[in-house]
Amino acid sequence: MQNFIKVTLVTYLLSSTPTLGQISHTELNEVFHATSMAYEKKLEETQSALLFNPEDRGLSPWDFSNYLRASYVKIDPTQLENNESNSKWNSSVKTIHIVNVYGGYANLKGITKDGIALVICHELGHAFAKQNFKWDESPMEGEADYYTTSKCLKKVFQFLPKSNHSPKLPSGELDICLSSILDSKLCERVLFAIKHSFMLSLHKETQIQTNLLTPDKTTSLEINRDLRFYPNPQCRIDTLVAGLLLNPRPSCWFQ
């Protein structure tokens, strides 16, 4: 059992050279390590492994500083082209979950390690969420958002030390946590991660302002299972908050 665990831990970047942006390689690796610890048991149970930011021709996704994206793909270990990388996995490993976090996040003003953890958790939602699937049977974007705050982020934060420099949220936003069964400090930490990851990146991509206190009032007539469908930015923020509070999924994408 012990040998199996050793080979199913996350492989991640080893570089400690800081970037010019908000998050360094060292800080990125801290988030990768915290995620690996949070998912150690899950990986063992599912005979799977996690691989973060694999290099391609000497470059990792983090080297693409103008690309504000993250992605997930699931592969069989035999699909790895690099035989040396393939030899890292125990024969019991049946699936490798690959998460890529691109370097645009390093230069996203205001991003934090907690924010990066939230981005990674969204991608893991495509691996581990259990309902509301697209036509290809992968979890929908809305469901991955809900999984992010209802399941993943709370686990990762157990292994990722909180920054001592996180400013406080405004009182109105703090009131969101009054209806939460979570510890208030954990609830506030998740809210701050939402503000300093998705809200930042969604605004940079779409130029649409979102708010923790003004939920989307639209009602979806049906669940859109199209592979390319994303709920609108405010709807995605509402979904993250709903997951945090363990409230029902918002009607702006879910029926």
C-alpha cells in the first residue's frame, strides 16, 4: 500500500525561479503540493495519478505568460510519449489526470495562491464531479464550478497555509458567511479566493463586471450540455458561492 501511494502523488514543476507577475513558480508548486496531499487518498482509491504542467519540448504551460487559461485532460498511462515519465507510474495506475495552469495567471494582477488553488479545483471538477454531464459524459462547467467550492477547495486549504497578507472582505460580502455552516474564517477565505481568481480572470477575458452580492436572476429553461457551453460570468460566480454554502445549484444554468 505504501509503495502504491508513492507513485500516485502529483508530479509538478520543480523550478523555484520567480516570475515577474503575482505568483512565482515556487508558490505555484506549493499549491500543486497542497492539492496532491488533499487528493492522496482519492488517487489511491481510484487507481489514478495527477500530473501538473507537463513539459512539451522543454516548455511548460507556465512559460506561456500571455495565455490566461487552465485545462484538464484524462489519459491512459500508455499514452505518455516520454518513456521516462511513463516509468514513474506504478502498474496499478489506470488513469492519469493532467491539469495545466498557464502563465497568464502569473501576471494577473491581484491573483493569490488561494486563487490558483480555486482554478485547479475547477479543473479537478471535470475529473471527479459525479453529476450533470456534457454530451461527452464529462462534468459540465457549472458542475465543475459547484464542485470547486463544495468539495475541492475546502480540502486543499487544509494543506495550503493561509497568507498573512490577505486583506479583509467588505462587511456586505462577509455577511454571506452568516448563512454558512462552515467555520467563518474558512468561508471568508473561500470568498476571497473567488474574488481573487475567477472574478479577476473573468473580467479580464470578458470585460464583464461580476459581484458577490448581485446574483444573476435569469432562469435557464433547460440544461445546456453542449461541449463549449459556459454559464455567463455572474452565473459562474453565483455557482461558486452556492457550492461554498451548499445551497442548490443556481437556476441560471441548472434545472
